[in-house]
Amino acid sequence: MKRHPPRMAVRLLGHFTSDEALVGDLVEEVARGRSACWCWRQVAAAVPAGAWRDICRHSGLAFRALIVGWVLLGVAFAFAVPRFRELDEWLFVTGLADVRAWWPAHHAVWFVVSALTFAKVGWAVGRFHGPSMVLLFFASVLALDASRLVCLMATTLWNSADLVAGVGAAAALRLPILVGGLWGARRRTGRGNDRFGLNEGVA
Amino acid sequence: MGRSSLSHFELLVLLALMRVGEDAYGVPICHEIEACTGREVALGGVYATLERLEARGLVSSSLGDPTPERGGRAKRYFRVTAKGLREVRAAQRSLVRLWQGLPELKGGAA
């Protein structure tokens, strides 16, 4: 029976490279007996390389994506999220806050709202700038998280294991940026990044 | 003395490309590097290097026909250009000069 590479890996690679030959090579190698693990390793190496190439070639677009992403994130957390808190206070005022007493998972609502906000911002960045810029924006958010964690470590008695755990948790919470971004940038044609004009002038 | 601007991996890719010959695309190039160096290389890394070399005019590429065993995707065949060959020769001359007269390397074993 012919073996196929993981569909998700192929789709992910398709997001970050327009080179069908590379995807074809992966398909060929997996059919010859390479493992799914090998395939994922290849994709994990190719995605950052492809994204970095796009970012270097289109630094203006990358800069715009960062500005748009951070402005949207700022607007969302400065205006939209406080409205949610107001709703929370309104629940108290109306006495409906008792709902929390019989619904222990009410904290999850905050995480869902936060995740949806990140996903929407990621979607907007991806929709207008392409998948590589989503990765750049995601990395910039993680970099800020990491710097805040380092500052926190400097003032408290954290160790490096706590830092790794903290960055891991932050990455998991920010994951909706990637999901929303890739959804926004999903391929509408078979030409990968071409609809963002990222492959102009590329042989 | 001629100066070569090729990095170590670029030189590996160019040499593998020349060794494979006419039928050189991503997979055999990777296999050739793996067979000669004994270490695994990433296909994406090889393609990124080939793209960089192509932008510098050291290799040229052409698309083959889509094949069913590749899920209907075409192969991209690469060839070393005359300029690429000159760069490889220049790198070879530089390396041979550096190797010559080193007592530590006499006898061929490191």
C-alpha cells in the first residue's frame, strides 16, 4: 500500500512555500518508506526557512504586518476586553453573578474570549499579509511574553525551569494567533503565497 | 589568489548536484549529500540553498512533468551553470592550497 505524508504537514508546508517540487519530494520520499516523523522534521525545518525568506524579501510588508497586529491587539485589549469586564460587573449588579456558584468553569469564559481575540487579530494579519507574516507577528508576541517573564524572574525567585514552563504556557495561550492567521491566509488557489505577491520575481 | 564566496553547505550542494548529473532534483541531491557526509540534511534547507544559488546565477532550474507518484507534482531539475562551475573550481583551488603542506593531514587520515 502506498504511504502518504501527513495531510496536515503537507498543508502547513503549502502555506509557507509555493514550491510544489519540495512538497512532491516529500510525497516521493514518504512513499519510499520515510516515516511521518521524518516528514514532520522536514516541514519543521522548511517552514521557518520559508517564512524567513518571505520576511527578508518583503520587509515593508513584514513591518506593516507587525504594526497592524500590535495596533489591533492594543485596540482589542484596550476597548473590547474591558467591555467584557463591564458585562462581568453587570452580572454582579443584576444579581446574575450567582451563576458562577453553580458553574465552576466560568473562568474558562475569559480564556475563550482571550483566545477568540487573539484568533481574530491573527486572522486579520494573515488575511492581508500572508502566513509568513503571521509567524513573524506570533514570534513578536512570544518575544514580548518572554521578556516580561525574564523581568518577572529578575524580581522573584524563579528558575530557568519556571521560565521554560512560562514561555510554554504563553505559547499555548497565543496559539490562536497562528490558528486564526493561517485560517485567514488559507490558500484559495493552488499557488500558495502568490495571492500576496510574495513570489514575484522568484523563478 | 581567487576568492570563493561559497559557504560550506553551498559547496556541498553544488558538488552533489554535479555528481548526480542530469537527473538532479531535491531527493537525489539530498541522498548524495547524505551518502557522502553521513549526516541527514533537510530538503527545505537544500531547496533554500539552491534558490539562493540560482539567484546568484550559479545554478539554473527547470520544471519537469507532474507525476502520479508525487501526487501530481512536478520535479524541479537543477543544473550547474558555467559561472557555478567557475566558483566550484575557485573553491577547489583555494582549499587545495590550504590543504597542501599540512603535516597533520598527511596520509589522508584525520
